[in-house]
Amino acid sequence: MLSKTVKIAIGLLALMVLAQPAWAGDRAGVNFIGFSGNGAYFAFEEFGIQDGSGFAYADLYVIDMAADKWVRGTPVRIRVDNENIGLNEVRARARKQAQPVLDRLEIEMPVEVLALNGDGALGTNPGQFRFGLPGFGRDEPRGDHMLTLASHVATSPLPCADWFGMPPLGFMLSLDERVLHDETAIPESRGCAQEYRLYGVVQPLWAQAIEEAVAIIAVYPGGFEGPDRRFIAVPLGEK
């Protein structure tokens, strides 16, 4: 039987848990590394401090734009199970490991941001982006395109319903009237996805066609202390 002191301690702990924000998972940052000079490949990095463990991590992805899949040898995922090794060091290790791939594919072209839902932006729609190509000088954007994101129940190799009390979600992404991506199953690497949001659209600097751009989607898998945030890149060109 629990003592009065233990009962009080348990009650205080429960109050502390309830007082925590519901959104307590780790929110990865993102760095757009760039495109190859011919626009065939795109690289980006996500990084942060893992919830629960407090360990730094960095994941570096290289996307084959035509095939819409990871390039062989990526993603590079680095996590050091040592709280004394900081985020900058872990990011540097991931970049060093991925550098031969970046060099081989000549990924040197900087990105240009066409649309962005920043972390502090208010009144944005996480399911829609309306955007065009940059205008010349101070001109208005050229073209008028709508990117639409929707989520739906999918299957996963992981027992998501047992772990988090809800089924995993997949997503459908459309550009104007064209479906870019739709799925009925999600990979284990995505975890138990619970939500998706449009985060950005980027293209090679000075690109002249929407089909050369990439949609950046934030995905929120269940985590140790709440939903985490990770990123997915989807090319806007024809498959």
C-alpha cells in the first residue's frame, strides 16, 4: 500500500505532466543544401536534439528528381549516444560522410525559396500553397500554381495503433490538377506519421520552370514526448 508521501509525490508528478505543452516532441530544423547543376539531384539536411535521450542527430538526404527516390548511399543518419557531443559536431560528421556523394553528383547550385511556411508564421494554410516563379526585378511572380496536401489512413510495418492509439497516415500531394504523390502504405523509416504540413517550395537558383522545384513537407511521427517533426522532399516534375 502506498504511503501518504508517495501518493503526494505521484499527484505532483501528474500535475507536472499535465502542465507540459501537448506539442513536446523534438522539432527538427532543415537546411536546403542545394541542387546539382543540371537539376537532376537535390540535397537537404534535417537536424536537432532527440526528445527523451537528449542526443544530437543529423540526417542528410539526396533525392533523384526523376525517380523520386533516395540516391544510393543516402540518407546519411548520424546520432551519437553522448550528450556531451553537440549538434554542430554531429552535423559536421553527417556532412563529411555524405560529401563524396555530393561531390560525385556535383551538388553545388544554391536554392531559391518560392514559398515558405516559417515556424513563426501566422494565418498560413498547412494544406495549400499558391505560388509562381519569381518575377524579374520588382515584377509580380510569373504563373499561378496551387499545391494541395491531404492526408489519409495508410498501412505501416510498425504497430502504430498499439503504440499511439491511432493508425498511421499517408499523404496525397497535387500540383494544380496533377497528382504528384499518393500512397496507401508508408515506409518504416517515416515512423508512425500523425500529420503532414506544407513547409516550403524550393528550386535551383534562377530556374525557369515549376517542374524543376521541390515541395518540402513536414511530417509529424509519434515520438517519446509527443509528435516529432521531420521532413520529406517531393519533386514537382513529371514522373
